[in-house]
Amino acid sequence: MTERIYMSSPDVGQAEEDALVRAIRSGWVAPLGPEVDGFEAELAAYAERGHGVALSSGTGALHLALLSMGVQPGSVVVTSSMTFAATTNAITYCGATPVFVDSDESGNVDPGLLEHAVADQLDQGAHVSAIVPVDLLGKVADHAALGKVAAAHDVPLIVDAAESLGGTRDGRPAGSAGECSIVSFNGNKIMTTSGGGALLTDDGDHAQRIRYLATQARQPAPHYEHTEVGYNYRMSNLLAALGRAQLARMPEMIERRREWRRRYRDLFADVPGVELFGAPDGVDDPINHDNFWLTSILVDRDAAGWSTEGLRLHLEGHQIESRPLWKPMHLQPVFAHLPAYTNGTSERLFRTGLSLPSGSALSEGQFDRVLDALGSFQRPRG
């Protein structure tokens, strides 16, 4: 049976095994412990933040970030439409109403349209309690421009950097913008703790508030005392040990994904109607680059003579995973009734985009299989 090739499998090896053994032998197997403390400090330093809080998921991190910023029922959170559902789900956990804003050509939220959306919501009498832009597929958004919008309206900026850890924008690392940011360590991300995420902030009081909420909001008493509703969102010591090993290997894992991006660029350079999504600034620019989490193509069906769905099915027939770009939230049945400020960009990206195998765990042989399958699809048919 042909081995299946996934888009972004976990990249783990001896370093991760050694870290887990170290954590197990330390006796700190339950949640919290020295590995969590070390991981939080190393992660904060990597993202150039003052504090990191390791949590059970990126979704949980965003949920707590929203709560800590005062997002509550009856308020509005303006956010990217082009994202995974977890972003919007976390907003609804707080009882707030998500308001969607479309993308610019990068796939990230359009700053001009964001300004219009926030101003319009305020004019309608809405209480805009937060702005949550999303770094799409590893591409860091223009947070300088987005931050100006947030500051002009005195609204907190919470950055969903779940997909972009390791990327940079204007020389600043992903996760460094906003009052706080969140990252994800899900199994298919640039680095993984199996499951998990973190909140990053420069505010020590904010970090402490998040830790408190994440540990069931337990008061400092000899018995179990609670004055607020809390959550069980802390990361285990074992997963933090895995995260420390992964974080130390981030440069080599990013470089591996960068190499795949270069090869895809070369393969599609002369293919009519096809362009790489995010290139060229994703390849050779040390100041502005994404983290190469997923390399995607955009296909002009009229110019290419074929569709992304045709290619996806072709790759599936070769046991190779690929996937369309995120379906915009304003098109999702569960959220379609919510306010949206659209310009057609995210719908076009969803219709024309396809993400290809990009993981750092891919072997040369596996990647050659992907290239061979792509080449066989592109050859003229008799």
C-alpha cells in the first residue's frame, strides 16, 4: 500500500524523545512544573515578549485573552474572515458577536476595510471590545497599520498568530504585536507540543491573570476557594518539555520548509495561470518572511486550463494530501448571518487556492513523489 503524504506532519526525533524522558524522570508528570516554566521563558524570548503563558491549546489561549480584555456578551469583536473556525469559535465562547473583515492580496485582513468596519460598527452604537487579526498560513499581517486602527478607536488588539510563529514583519517576530498574541502548537503547525498553545504579552499583570483563569481561578487559600469561573487550560510539564525541544529546532525546521517553497517556486515558474501564494517576499527577504508553514498556489482556471479541485483529486489519487485555503467565515453556514465587510478577495483566494505538502518532516523521497505527481498532472493529455 502506498504511504500517504500529509501536508504538515509533526517533525519529532531524538531531541524530543530525550526531552520527554528528562521530564518523566524528573517526577513532574502532572500539569505545571519546571519544563513549563522553562518553555514559557524561552518562548517569550523567541517572540521578543516579556511573558509567555503555556496553555492547552491556541483556542484556549485566545478565549482567555478575550476574557481578560473584557470581551463579554453584547459586545462586538472585529476579526478576519479568512481564518480557521477556532478564531471565531473563541469569540462566541465569550458571548460576543464576531464581525468579519475581508482580506487584502496577502490574505491577511485589509487595514483600510478594517478601519471602515470598526468606524461603522461604532457609528451603529456597537461596543467594539477587541480587534483580532489573524496571520494567515504563516504570513505576518501588517500589525503596524492594524495597530493604528485599534489605537485610533481605543480598542485592544489581540493578534491570532496561531499559524505564524517563526515569521517576521519589518524585522519584528510573529507574536510580538498587540496587547497580547496567541500561538498554536497543534500537531500540524510549524512546531508542536502534540496539542497546546500559548499567550504572549509584555504585561506581567496580564500574564498572571491568564495563569489564574487557566488554573480554575483558584484563590490562594489552603482549601479550594473560587470567586470567579475558571478554566482547565494549563499545559502539562511533559508537553512543555516537547515544546522546548521543538523550539530549539525551529531554525532548521523553517529552513527545511523554505527549501520546499523554493522547489515549488521553480516547478511552477513557467506554468501558465499558476502563482505561489505569498512569494516572493516569503523566500529571500530576511526582514519580511513568513514561516513557510504551508506553501500554497493560486490557479487562474481560464489561463491554466485546470482547477485546484482537479489537482487536489489527482494528488489524492496518489495518496498525497492537499487542501483548499480556508473557507471564509462569512461563508460558513454557522456564521453566515453575522455582519461582514467584504471585497471579494477571500472568496477568490478560497476558490483559487490550494495548499501543498510543506512539512519539515518530509523526506527527499516523499517530496520527489509530490513533484512527480504534480508533473504528471501538468503534462498534456492525449
